Amino acid sequence: MSYRGGNNNFGGAPMGTPQYNSYPNQGPSKFGGNSKSALTQIKDNFEKLNDKVENLTDHPLMKKVQPYIPSIARFFIVATFYEDSIRILTQWSDQVFYLYEWKRYPYYFVIFFLFSVSIVMFVSATLLILRKQTIYATGALCSCIILQGLIYGLFAGSSFVLRNFSVIGGLLIAFSDSIVQNKTTFGMLPELHDKSRQFKGYLLLAGRILIVLMFIGFTFSKSWFTVIITLIGTVCFAVGYKTKLASLMLGLILTFYNITVNNYWLHNQTKRDFLKYEFYQNLSIIGALLLITNTGAGEMSIDNKKKVY
């Protein structure tokens, strides 16, 4: 994204009882009994937790909130573009100085680039929230990510690349949410093969995979418990298995670290810029996870295949 106060490196967080058989002098199997029982109980507990998450959608309070979740999620997804657009305009002289004096771009090119990218981000983010011209809005926002990475020279940092690919994944998920699936064909007959639904499934799959990239850098810098939970959640999320539960787990973990670590409002200006960048980038990912929690993983997922078979 845009220049951040001289910091060019945007980095960025009781088991089952033993199974005895009927022979008096033979205890639990050394290699199979306890481990199988433990795995079975873990799986059962996971299933129960997933059922509780699924049942939340039937709660009266959730029924009232559910219609507003997609709009809230889309706002979270594009919040980082609003923040960056406002930053360029409010810190105009710093942005111009950095690109013109340090990066040695022509002056009029710098003016045109900064003005264009700030307006395009603001307008496109608004269109995506309103679900208007979503193809052009999504393409424009993805282009802004790539162009800013090239102009500011930020693709050298692996953390920047992974994080912004995940933001692109969030944009794909927001775009997929705007696709209206066809219900009928000529003669008012049901469609045997809904192409829009299949296309939406591919978009959701691509979005889920891109979002998982961000957790590669995020996961291994945290505690071992967070690492285990996040790894389980990312694998389930990527393949579309118990997707709503996985999305909720990852969203809660990311929200906790975003508030406790990226609390830019508690820091001075220099550190605030860096933390603010990460906060809104993570908020974009949280929005995508929230949208998946509400809509599901789509056709290209294990959850959907289990419904078919």
C-alpha cells in the first residue's frame, strides 16, 4: 500500500477410557487402543462443536442480524482501501516527497498516480459495498494492490506479498457474494447445471486458498497452542471442511491478535502508521472470514460434496 512514514518493510498470530478386552491378563493395546479412542473422542467433540456453530444460524437473534452480515463483511474487506485512500490525501506532501525524491519518479507521474489511485480505491470500495459494477470494482481494487506494490517497491517483502494476496482473496469472496445464481432456464424449467453457481464455487475456492497464505506468516510467530488451532483451521478452511466452524475459529483468533497487538490508537505517530496498516489489512481478512461464515464454502468444497453423496 502507500508510503508509511519511512518504514518500507510492511510485515506485518479425560480422554476415552482404555478399551480392555475380555481376557483377564491383557491390558489396553500398546499401539492401537488408547490412541484410537482418543482420536474418536476428539472427532466427536469437533462434530459437537460444529453442530453448535451450525445451530447458531437458527437462533432468533442471528435471524435478525443475518441479513446485515454480508454488508458488514464487505465493509470490513474494503476498509483497508478507504484507510489507504484517506492516508494518501491527508499526507499528500509526504507521499509526493517519497516517490519523487526517494524513488526518483517524474513529478507529474507521481501527482497523477497518487490522485488516480486514491480516487479509484475510494470509489471502487464503495461500489463493492453497494454491490454495483462489482466486476469492475473488484478488478480495480486488485489492480491498485499490484500497482502500489510495484511503484512503492514492496514486493521484496514476503510478508507484504502473502498479506496482499490474502486481501485479493477477500475481494474475490466479496465479488462471489454479488453473483446472483440462476434458478430457471427457457420454458421456466429448472437448470440441470447452474453455471453461475459453479463459477461462484471456483471464486470461493480461489479466495479461500489466497486467504490461507496470510496465515503462513501469521501462525508460526505465535504460541504453540495458537499454531495448532490455526493450522487445523486453515487446512479445514482451504479444503472446505466444516467451513463455518473453521472460519469462526480463524476470525476470532485474528480479531484477538488484531486488537491486542495492532492497537495503533495507543502508540505514537511513527509506530501508529505501521500498526494501522496491519490492523486494516487484517480487518479485510476478518471480513472475508465473516462472509464465508455466513454463506458457506460453495460448491468446490468437502462440505458440499458430503451433501451430494
